[in-house]
Amino acid sequence: MDANPGIRVGSSSFTDLVYADDTTLFATSAQLAAESLSSFQNAASVFGMHTSWPKAKVQNLGTGQPLSDVSVDAHHVEYVDNFTYLGMFSRQTATADLTSDVGLRLQRQ
């Protein structure tokens, strides 16, 4: 795996965001995404946890070339342009357009 997985924001490096039972892994290529997902799956299995492959998605968050679908141990991980993160709390788009997310939040009020 890449010696420095994840993304840099200023002087900080981030490999993931974790909230309850949802996790976001940052990768700069489809290959690194597949490697990160495989490593995550292996680490989680030590604790009796598993990856929900039907829920797993790959998305470009507004920079670089769009990633393609990836496969991890025969599990297909679909590329999407947008998805709702944390159930219904946040809508993420590949273009980083907040209109969809703001509309979602207004609907909940």
C-alpha cells in the first residue's frame, strides 16, 4: 500500500472519517481505494466486524479525475456521483455542490 495514504489539508493528513458505524476512507486513486478498503476489511474482521459491500461506494469529491468502480476480494464497489451520508444527515456530491445538501436539511425541519 502507498506509504502515505489519504489526503493533505494544509499541514494535516487525513486517512478517514469515522462516525458511529459509518466510515469514509480517503484515497487518491482507484487502486489506493481498493487497497484501503481491503486493509479496512481485514482490520475490522479482527474485531468481528464486517464491511457492508452493498452500501460501500466510491466517489470523487470535486478534485482530480473521477475514479472508476473498484473490486475488493470479488466485491464490486460502485462509483457514484452523489450519496446520502450518515443515513439522512448529509448529501455528498462529486461536484461539491451544497444545493442538494441544504435542500435535504431544509426538508427535515
